[in-house]
Amino acid sequence: MADDDAHFRLRIPRDLKTWVEASARENKRSINAEILNCIELVKSGLINNNIKVSEDIFKNFDQKDIFTIVELANTQATIKAQIQELHKNQIHLQKLVSQIKK
């Protein structure tokens, strides 16, 4: 860490600390790096996009891969919203055409 990085104490439940320690060991990271990784995953929008995945999936990917997955999920959500909007427009146009034909 750089000297200008912020420092603070964090109190967490003992079971969560145990989980972070085990996860850090398993991922061959320091506890600090493991916590930062978790924060980055949240910051990336993974949770905000309501993507529900198990921890086991993350073990097979590095952080760059996870960010790519999040970006693809965001793209998918955007495309889905655009398709829904196009469908609404299509229905509206069909109604207009129907009215013009009358």
C-alpha cells in the first residue's frame, strides 16, 4: 500500500473475520487484499445488478474476469430494456397504423 492510503480500524463479527481469513488464505492474498477485493466487487455494481452467484464461481476467476462478467451483465440488462422499449413502440405503431386505416 502507498503511504498516502487511508487507514482505519474495522470491527467485524468474529465469524466474518474467520471467513475473510480463510478466503484470503485460499486465494493466496493478504486479509487486507481480500477485503479490498470484496469491496471492489461491490463497487463494480455486481450486487446492485442483482446478480446472484455463489462464492465458488468467483474462485475460478480473477478480478478482471469478474469485472468483465459484470460489464456483460450490465450490457445484457441494457439490451433487454431496449428490446422492451422497442416492443412498446411497435405496439404503439401498430395502433396508429390501425387508426389510419379506419
